[in-house]
Amino acid sequence: MPNDEAPGALSTLPAIRKIIHVDMDAFFASVEQRDNPELRGKPVAVGHGAQRGVVAAASYEARRFGVRSAMASVTALRKCPELIFVYPRFDAYRAVSREIHAIFAEYTDLIEPLSLDEAYLDVTHNRQGIESATEIARRIREEIHARTGLTASAGISYNKFLAKMASGQRKPNGQFVIPPAAGPDFVETLPVGKFHGIGPATERKMARLGILTGADLKARDLDFLKAEFGKAGPYYYGLARGIDHRAVQAERIRKSIGAEDTFMRDIADCPAAREGLSPLITKVWSYCARHDIHARTVTLKVKYASFRQITRSRTLPFAIMDEESLRSITFSLLDGVFPTEEGIRLLGVTLSSLHEAGSEDQAPAQLDLFGP
């Protein structure tokens, strides 16, 4: 995209890449509304409406009431009494996702899927010889709508971080460009909590250090960030300057998938611990379902108020096939932790022994769904 990104190229970048981040709009809920005309224009939540259920996805009509993914179903219903719950149909979502990825493949081989509804594309050298990444993004979005009846948003920039940030600027059904000349200034205005890769725990730590925006982060030197954030320090240092050298990788396979959370108050009883674990279980399972990943090993992580840490694991002879099975296994591991003489400050759940459907030998890098 010379017309999009040539001016003001950063000297610290080895080359100007043309990266597109495509993100489907309310994907699961939009598929349900497409396939069932009675749901169109109505607040829809994909998930379980039961007492212990969790929202997996929400339509834009539901989001206007404050309904969000990973929200407890009872909370969602309080916010939107007219909310319609639809049981997930992951086979249908996967089928649509394959159609969308086929469109991507018409433009580039460098496709890095993040989930069924989200991917990075490197179109620096593309199949159709189109110079402008903005034009490629527009064509892809038009093709998606023509073939699936669904809308997508896109971010276009010179690296993955900024492309991801850009895709949320014109949602739904829009696109946004961040050229190299504008990248550093754009980052300075962002709250650090909006940075892809900075989770709630890191955001809280940064707030304690007086780092609230990209400008605050940029004001801290590399030694400080290394001391406070270890290996992630150089990455944060680069992001604050609009720099992200990560390449789009066509193969992204993981060794494990995990989520954890540190609680505001120590947990002393099993019911409270189950409540704290529930959204983590849902987050991990939702990722597996979106990526069509199966797992056989469940690991529970417990960190006590004294910072003593234990793990409990169970490996099954077969793959875990649904969220309730994962919940049951995780809760059984948790039950063995109680009674406890000291409070619990952190809980986590991790799935390993992973493989994608139809592939039994995967060997990739750790994923922390809550960020560093």
C-alpha cells in the first residue's frame, strides 16, 4: 500500500509490511441472525441461558444494553430482559469460517488465524498484484458479504499490533488505516488496557506504576520496563513507539491454552472458588471451540495468600468434547483442594495435550488468554 503507508516510514522497521487484520462483526450471533430471520434486529446471545451459563457472543442489539461475551447469563438478562439465548452451533460457525478463509487465500498465503472469525493477513506481496492494502481489505470485506451475507471490519497498518488496533475503530462493517507516519502518535493516545497483549493483571500493575496511556508507557525507558515486566519489557517498549516486528505466521499451533485470574479478595471456600473459576473455564473452552481444538489434560493452578503455589492435573484417555465436561473435571480437581487453612489469591485452568480436529500431533507455544 504505497499510497496508504509509504510516508514517514519508521527507520527502526526492517521493511514496510502491509498487514490487514480482519475481524467478523459479532460473528456467532450474526450467523444465528442470518440463519433465523426471526432473530434479526433483536438482542441475541449465543450461549447458555441457565443459572450458571455464560454469554459466548452477543449481537450488536444486545451490546447496546451492555451485554458482552464472557458475562454471566443472569447478569446479561438483568441488563437486557428481552435477551434471546441461542445454543451455540460450532459446526455452522466453522463452515462459515472456512468460506471466509477461502476468500483470504485468494489474496495471500500468509494468513494467521486467531480464531474462527479473526485473522491477520500479510498482503505485502499478494496474489492479485494490488498495491493498496486498503483496496484489498475493501475487496475482501465485499466478498465476505456477497458470499456469506455477513459483515466484517478490517484494520490496515504496517504491523500486526496496529492492524489489530485499527480494526476496532470502524466497527461494525468498516475499516481504518494507520500509516507509518501516524502510528506512534496513535499509540500515545491509547489507554494501555486497549493494547492487544496487555491483560487485566498487567493493566493493573501498570496503573500502580502510573502508566495509563501509550504516552506514559513511552516515557519509561527500556531498563525500567525490563525490570518491571521481564521478557515482555522490550515488547512493550516497542509497542509504545508503534513498533512490532512480529511476522504473520501461517501456522500457529499451541502447546497449551490457559487462563488465570488474581482476585481482589482471598477466597476461603469452595463455592466462591467455583464462581471464580467459571469464567476462566468458559474463556478457555470458547477458544478451543472457535479453533476446533481438542484437549485431554486439564491442569488447575492454585496460588495461596502466602504465594505458595500448587497444581493438580488430570489426563483423560479421550478428548474433552464440551464445556460442561471441562467444568466437571476442573471442579473435581478444585474440590480436592478444600478444606484449606489459608485463602486463595489466584486460580487458573490450563488445557494441554492439544490437537486440532483431524490432527493428532501438535507442538506449539503457550497461550495465556489473559495476557502477560
